[in-house]
Amino acid sequence: MQALERRAFEHGATPESLMDEAGPNRARSPLAGRGLPLYAVAKLGAWLCGRASEIAISHDSDSEESLSPTSMIRHLGLAFRDLDARRF
């Protein structure tokens, strides 16, 4: 399954395409409650962590080498906003 999912991302699957599977309640519920398969939830969670890390690096004095989990966690809210606003 991992090889299939990796190929899906290589061929254009995006967080947006995964969000479209969730239906109209996506903005009002947590990731697992959005109606997505758990594997898609895990992929979105990984994307959110990566996006939060990008935000932390671009907005703070962190570098890729010095980024801490605490700094990444502080930026998860902004990553969720990007996800809900479909800014990827």
C-alpha cells in the first residue's frame, strides 16, 4: 500500500484531493472525523507537520537543522488554517 500511495503523490495527489473526499463537514471536525480513511488522515497529519515546520522556519529564527518539535507544534494552528483555506 505504501508504494501505491507514494506513486499517487508523485502523480499529483495533493492534500486538497484528499480533503475533497471528506465532504461538506471538513471545516467543523477534527481530521479523523472528516470522513477520510485513516491512511489518508495519517498522510494529512504528515503534511500538516511538514507545513507547520515550513512556517516555523520561515517566520522564526529556526533553521532546518535547528527546528525543534516544540517550535513545529506552535505553528500547527497556522498549518491547519492553510489546509482549511486550501493554501498549499
